[in-house]
Amino acid sequence: MGLIWLALGAIALWAIIRLGRQTEQPGNGHWRITATVIGAVLMAGAVLAASRGGWLWAAAMGATGIALVVQSRVR
């Protein structure tokens, strides 16, 4: 159970650092910020689903979360 909390903490820390490095003007970066937050939530959900044995859900949520994060980095 400790590794699950470590993984969730790492995802939360990554999201906070990523959001802190946003250099968007106010009103322009809403898509990027939203995509980062939703991607982090999906990756955390994937960790929880994998820990409970739901590998199909974990793969789907993880892939969607990573896709959102990658797309949010494209300007």
C-alpha cells in the first residue's frame, strides 16, 4: 500500500511542478492547464485501478492521461 501512496504523491508533485512552470499569459493557457490537471487525475486513477487489479481500466486511463499531457505541451 505504501508504493501506491508514493506513486500518487509523485504524480501530484509532478502536476504541481508542471503547473508552476506554465508561462502562459492570463486567459491564453486555460486548455494547457486543464489538460495537465485532467491528465494527472487520469494517471492517478490508473495507479489506483492497477493496484486493485483492473488492468484494462488502468491501461485506458494511463494512455488517455499521457496523451492529454503530451498534447498540452504542444503550442
